[in-house]
Amino acid sequence: LTMGPKVKAFEQEMADYLKVPYAIAVTNGTIALDLALKVLGVVPGDEVIVPAMTYFSTASAVSYQFATPVFVDIEPISFNLDPDKIADAVGPKTKGIIFIDYGGNPADINKLKHVAQKHNLFILQDAAQSLGGVDFGEPLGAQTTISSMSFHMAKVMTTVEGGMVFVHDANIAKELRIRRNQGESGKYLHS
């Protein structure tokens, strides 16, 4: 049950479903966001743009890094982060953007990626509400280099509690697996 064969099988099934090479199970969606921000290099004093309407964890995970969540307004129809309002919130301390697919409604990923690239920011998909959604024929939840998901009881699919991080990079996946296990990179070896 704790990182055993059933967890590995679940990770593989989710990775296959989302068409992503690596899926790393964690205790919940908030921890998934926390670990994602750590591997993305968010440090004290940084700022991360988040949607003004989201679940608390999206912003609190930024605070766990002793960074500042910067709230940006949402689109009035989709309720997703408004890509056209991000540029006004970018400052010298801005490190990245977290977005959600509100209620499984796809965010405008192409516009978000364009804004992130223009301002040299990472983009993290908080896919807690994305599972089962489809955008341009592809499943929602892994449209960015790193994304996170929740399996809380209030989500589309539940493990009662639980979360997962999805990544496209082997080195990030390795670091996440170490971080989820108290920094243990080998039996009783904590890096």
C-alpha cells in the first residue's frame, strides 16, 4: 500500500491514460503541488501567479515555499485564469504560473504557454479538476512539463485521499520520487 506494487500499477495506468511518461503518487493534491513547486525551484521571495478563483491549495502550496501567490482574475465564461491579464501581474520576482481547468473546462493552454514563454516563466497545471476532460482530442491533466492532480473524495475519481504528479522529464521524476519519500534515494540514504 505504501509505494508498493498496487501504487506502481496505479501510477502506470494514470501515466498511460494521460499519455505522459512519468506519474508519481503522493499523499494528496496539496503535497503534489508543494513537491512540484520545489522541483521547479520556487524559493523564498519568489512570486507565482495563481487564479483568483481556485481551491485554497493552489495558493497555499506557493506559501509553503515562503513565496507569494499573486492572484490574477479569471475569464467570466470559463472561470479559468485569464491569460490576457497575466502580463500586468508579472514583476521582477515572478517565477511562474499555476493554472487550473475549472470544473474540467479546459483552460486556454496555448495562450498560457505563450505568456509564460514570453516572460520566461514556468507553467504548472493544477489538474485537480481536470480528470476526464478533453482538449483538442487529448486528455486534460498533463499539458505542461509538470502537473499535479488530487484524488480527494470531492474529485472525479477518488482514492479517498491522494494525489499525483505527472512529468515529461526523467530527472524531475527521479527527484520527485526522492522528495516524496523523505529524501530517501536508497535504503536509509537521504540526499
